[in-house]
Amino acid sequence: MTPVLDIQNLNVNYHSSRGIARAVRDLSLTIEGGETYGLVGESGCGKSTVALSIMRYLPRQAQDSGGIRFQGRDLMQAPAEELRHLRGNRIAIVYQDPQSSLNPVLTIERQLSEVIAAHEEHSASESRRRILDMLERVRMPDPQYILGRYPHQLSGGMQQRIVIAMALLLRPDLVIMDEPTTGLDVTIEAGVLDILDDLRREFKMAILYISHNLGVIARICDRVGIMYAGELIEQAPVNDIFAHPSHPYTLGLLRCVPRQGLRYTNEALYSIPGRVPPLTALPQGCAFAPRCVLAESACTAAHPRLESTAQDHSARCIHWETVVEQPERVTFTRPLSSQTDQNSEKNLLNVRGLKVYFMQALDVLGIRKRPNIKVVDGVDFDLPAQRTLGVVGESGCGKSTIAKVLAGLTPVTSGKIEFSGSDFAKPIESRSSDSLQQLQMVFQNPDSSLNPRHTISQTLSRPLRRFKIVPQDQENETIIGLLRSVNLDESYLDRYPSQLSGGEKQRVAIARAFAGNPELVVCDEPISSLDVSVQAAVLNLLHELQHQRKVALVFIAHDLNVVRYISDEVAVIYLGRICEIGPTDRIFSPPSHPYTEALMSAIPVADPNAQINPIRLSGNVPSPANPPTGCHFHTRCPRKIGAICETHEPPAQEAGDNHKIFCHIPLDELRVLQTDVMVKM
Amino acid sequence: MDQSLEPVLSQPVIQKKNLWQRVFALRRNLTVLLGASILIFWVIIAIFAPSIVPYGINEMASGQVWKSPSVEHPFGTDNLGRDIFTRVLIGARQMVVLPALSVSLAVIIGTSIGLLSGYRGGWVDEIIMRVMDAVMAFPVLMLYLMIIAAVGASVVNVVIAVAVATAPAISRLVRGLVLDLRSREFVAAARMRGEPTSYILFREILPNAINPIMVDALVRIGYASFSISALGFLGLGVPPPNPDWGGMVSEARNALIITPTAPLLPALAIASLVIGFNLLADGLSEVMRTER
């Protein structure tokens, strides 16, 4: 039987003023009908280029060679007319950003019916019937109603389901999915993955699933190919990849992700040193050799071939037999900080009743006053010196606003922020120089957190001068020391941010935050825009620096495993309110708030044999302009007990050890309910 | 720090080209090359004009007015019998200097206003921008006429008039750039260090806005040459007997029936200068786009 997709020796080069970038090199893969093939790699590895090449959508400056056959037909030689017939009909593609895939001025019905009309002739009622049927399959609530909506009236998760419905509408034989869930919250992602998993079984189509997230791949794929610097470096059935990785890069990727339950008190995170080589100047021999612990002269001498290591399993590494024997555990050399050495329970930061409301603009005539958006609505927490408070929640829950308020970048509506004895509930312009020095911040986006027109040494010298940390003549030494502390060297001094990778920029940003010897560093999603292999390194670094310099951290992230790894205490936030706060270990074991429980079960686990926890949240985070009454979470809560949830704000229940849960369900009952589920996991 | 955990990252230093190399590399862009060639041509003319020209600027050489082109007068003579070729070449001096000078002044004023307005926001921004809108609401020529009428026609006043009329548009551009840049995280980081507003405006924000400001300024110098010529044409520019291209076209217009070729050279000169600036600006913005 001919495979649905058969790619042989695909090469794609991009021509630019900087030279020829070899985005895809000698890639061969086949996908059978009904099979889901996962293509994994970090950004810039050529994954999306493969997708574009299959669709014949490559930009003009790209040139490809090799063979791409779809059900035996050569797509590379196919005339435009034939491609037009295939696209959307037999081959469909789902992109990462649903917002740019949907036309904002057309209704959902119009957009979906256009797909049918472009390829088949049906009566209006027949086409409508098929659309409704498909919307039901992607579990769209009230499909009739959805048909008349415009894309902006739907949430991101709903939009992506529409795009998926659109792709599947004509029952294509091949669907390419390019990071379809990357932009979504974990809770929404879990729901979309459930749907995809069901549909792929039902429709028996071939899927090329592109992702950087091994957890997602483990969940949904049959076979996996790992790409590095444009090459396929390992290919195997999904279970084999996770059980016997045979390429050091695969192994690295698997170990980089903080496993569930891992804490900084146990071990450092595994990380891959270095960075992906530029595609315009690939190293001799194995492209991964410069970052590989197993590398020896043979690795750089000749380019390794894709060798068969087991049945259906091949790897591009001459050391494939010994890869798995690499030691897994990495330990810090410093003594592990014990949980109990903070006997001076003097709090560095006290936050009481913090409220941040954003005023909505009055409407045109100024007659109707709109309600304020309650972004943060009464939050209390404390943070002892040198400890880490993790803040988690879905997007739109007010996490980043809390960071900005602490930093003084957003005004406080009401409430108290006390930081080592002084009032911090005031804007940054009225804080004293000492106060400014004590609290610094690491931002989310490494691209915009460094001034593109300042060299690295200029960037780092500024806080030293402002806060008069060292005399002028020692400035240079101190900067080099700072660079070394974030694992960079003095060759970076005169570079501009555009010459650095994302991970390197974030290291510099961290060095800048620590340069003024602060007492508290607020980190707003510091690793979420970085590649997996870099995330672990940056997280290790942040933690080492914190302990060396005795700094407290407020660590904001949406990734529960990351927060769990680095935090001493965790606050789970939903719609501007804390649902649960307490010591990390307490938060992650029963009893937990139903929201925490749902967040935990939504994380895709990088293990194909993991049991899937069935808790799924329905719907989306409601608008903070009009939050639900009573418990904010009752509209989505899988454990809602009745009318009391809708009418009364939940009380704080003490679960011991400063662990507070804001829920109407008695703690014992929660514990019983959740222990049941945990056992199954 | 545990060095075994992760080796220190080191990379071969990428040789950064110095400014001169970068400017020289621009010649590969044809648009830049063409625009720059035209402008360099006029600058050279402006510098060496006194030693090239065959006559004095106010020398009534042949005693014949409105002479058609001949060997002695390649582009003819004007209403007083002066050599047009000589006057255009000498006129290049003020046309090279005045537009650049007035736009530089406008850039300084407009950028300062735009930076302040965009960064402060709120009612400061509102008031400043409404005033700018009011200035921009006048047709440009009308504005020139009003200013010149108020302060009188002289070289300095022409420069001031053009600068005042140009600055509001520049302030708008800069304000737009600042609105984007001020929300960047490096500005937040600077505020968290307690940097004074002047540092944030001129060291953090301005360097990131300078490229579009420069390209815009080049286009505006082109327009300014046009405006100054137009003022000259209306008799409100640089007062006679200075050789002014616009004034020359205006005078020659009266003699079109006698010598149709009389306005040719000054008109061509004005056009080539404007085109030169526009080409250079277009080319530069093209290069900046692809360099990103």
C-alpha cells in the first residue's frame, strides 16, 4: 500500500543576504493512513518549513529539492491547478494562531461553507448539515448559535476548534498541524487534545503533528521524528522514543522538562549547554556535536548517517548504543538549602487586600458608566526573605498585574504593600532610590527587555552606576563577574542584543536584575518564551543566583511543574483572587482547590503510558469586567456542590501549615475525592 | 556557581562593521546610489561653483536680456542680461544649505515635542497634539506666507518659516514611535532603576527611533527645497539679488514667449534635488527594512 505521505531526501534552502540557510537537510519520512506522526524540535529546526514545503507554500527565496509524494502523486511537479484541488480538500493545514487563520469580517458559517463550496457542489442545506455535524464533533457548545458568530466573538480555544473543524470538514487524507495548541492555556489545550485524539481515531486520517512539547506528542502521536538543525536525528514509535532514546539530543529534550514532582531541593534540572547552530554556518560532522557530552573527534570528522538501532527505530548518532547510559541526575554542588533554616520568620513582603481595578473608558456620550475591570481583587500574601513564592493561573487571571504592581509600574487601586518595613503601594516615581534598588524585575519577553541600541556592557553598567554598587574603576570587573555568574563570558561585552539568542538575552536580563544587589526579584514568566532546552538552564541559573545572593523571588508562570520546581510557596490565582496558597508540597497533594486539581491534570505528561486524569474544565476564564458571583470559579468547577457556590464567597479553610483553600467543600471531603483520582494516576 | 553544571557560553566575536564600512556598503542598493550621486553632484557644484562659473553672478555680461542659449551663454541670459548658467550654479550653494538647515531645526523641535508628548501621555499629550493639529490644519504655503509676512523675507526667516511649518508633522511621527517604544520592557527596567525622564527619553527611547526619523527627515529636506523654491517663486524667499532657483523660474516665466528655454535649467535643478533626496530616503528605508 502506498503511504499517504512519502517524503524522500527533502532539502530546503533559504537564500538571504547573510548566505544560504539550510533549513531542511536530507529529510525522509513516510506517514501511513490513520497514523499520527509527531515532528519535534526547538524553534528554528525546520519543522514549519517541512509543513510549508508539503503544502507548496514556500516563499520565493526558498528553494527545495527531493521528492514529496502524496498518495503516490508527486507534489513537487504538480501543476497549480492540481495543488488547488488538493489543498483544503485532500490535504489540510492547521496553524498555530487561529486568529490569523480566520477572516475577521466573515461569520463562522460563511467561512466553513466556503471550504465546501470550493471543492464540492452541495445544496445549502446539505452543506449546513455537514458544518453543524462537524462543529458537534469538535464539541462546540450550541453549534447553531456559533454559526452566526464572528471570530472575535469566540475565545482562542473555540477559534482553534473552528479551524480544526474547517480542516477536517472535507475529510482530508492528510492533516498537517503546526503547533495547534501552543498559544492556548493548558486547560484549554487539554480539551483540544482530547478532541483531536478522538477525531484521529474516528476519521482514520494521516496527521503530521508539529510541536515542541513532548508531553503533547506523547499524548497524541503514533510515531515521532526528532529534528535538530534541519535534520531528522531520530525516528521511532512513540513508546520507543520515550523508553529508549538513542540520540543525546532526544535524551536531553526528555530530561529538560521538569518532571512532575521535581523540586529544587532534590536536584538541579538537566540542561543542554550551548545553542542551536545558525543554519547558515552548520558545523562539520554531526550538527549536535558542539553541545553533546558524548562528542569525540569522530563526531566532528564525518557526518553521521541515520542508523537503524532497533525495529522501526533509527538515530543519527555513532554513539547510539551508549546514549541511555548517561547519568540522569545532576546535583548542585552547594549544600541543598533546607526548608527549615528560615527560623527568623521575618516577612520581607506583606501584601494585604491588594486591589487593582482598570477603569474602562466611558462610552462616546459619557452617559453610561461601565464597570471597572477587577484585574486583581483582594489578594493577601506574605513572603519571607530569601524564599520563593510561585504564582500560577491561566492567562487573564491577573498574574502579570501583580508583578507590575509590586514593581510599581501599575498603580494600586487599594490595599497595602509593605516591603521590608516601607510602603510600596505607591508608583515607582515616588519610591526612594533605596527602595528601587531592593526590588528588581525580570521580564517575560527577552526581545524587548534589553535596549537594542545598548551593548551588553552598557546595559549592565547602568544599574551599577545608578545604585552606586562599585566605584567606577571596578565597574568592568564587576560586569564580567555578573556575566560569568549567568554563564556568559567577556566576549559578550561589546555585543548588541540582536547578536544574542533568546536564552542569552534572558541571561543578560537576569544579570541586570541582580546587578543592584536587590532583596526581591520579581520574575514575570521569565522562561515561557524560551526553548525547552534553554528553559532548564535558565531556571537552574536563576535558582543558583538566588541562593548565592540571598534574594527572594516572586516567580510568575503558567507552567505548574516549573513553579513547583522552584517555589517554596505557591499561590494559585483565578480571576484576580487567590484560590489556594501555601507551602509547595501541600499545594500539590490533596486536599487541593478544585481549580489547582484541574490545572494539574491538564498538563500533558511526557510519557505515552501515563494515565490520563479525566478532569477537564469547560468553557473559558470569564471576563474580569463581569466576574461570576459567589465563588468566581463556580461556572467551570467540576466539583461544584450547589447554590452556595453561586451566592457566597468561599471561606478560607485552614489546611494546616499556613495552607489556605478558598472553597465551600469541606477539606476532608476534598481529600477523599482527590485521593481517589491520584491513586489512578 | 558550579561550573560543571553548565559550561560558560562563549562565542567567536562577530566582527561588527564600523560606520564608514556600513555607509560604504550602501552603494550596493541602486536607489541609494542614484539618489546619493545626484546629491553629491550638487554638493560638489555648490563647493566649487565660484571657480567653475564663467561670469560673476550679478555681471550683466552681454548687455542683452533674455538671450537664447549660445556658446557664450549655454542657457541664455535673464531679465537683466545675467548668465543663467552662472546663477544656477551659484544658487546651488543656498539650495544645498538652507533646506538641510531648516529641516535640522525642525527635527530638533519636532523630536523634542514628540518625545515629551508621547512619553508623558495624558493631558500634556492632548494639549500639545491639538496645538500641532492646529498648525498642521493650515495649508503649508499659507503658513509660510503668514510667517514671512509677519517677520519679513530674509535668509534666516525663510529657514525659520520652513522649520516651524515642518516641525508638527515630525512631532507626530516621533510621538507615534514613542507610544510603541515606551511600552517596551527595557523602558520599564529603566524606570525601575529610577532613571530621570531625560535619560529615558534621549538614551533609551530616542536611539531606537532615530532610523525612521532620519529617513523622514531626508524626504522632508526634499520637500523643503521645493518649499524654499516656491517661496522664491512667490517673491518671498531669499531676497534678490541672491540667485534663487525659484525666483529665477518666476522671472523666466514672464519671458516664456521670448526664450522658452529660460526656466529650463533652474526648474531641472529644483526637480533633481527633490528627486535626489527622495531616492536616497526610499533606498535607505529599503536597506533598513531588509537589515532587520
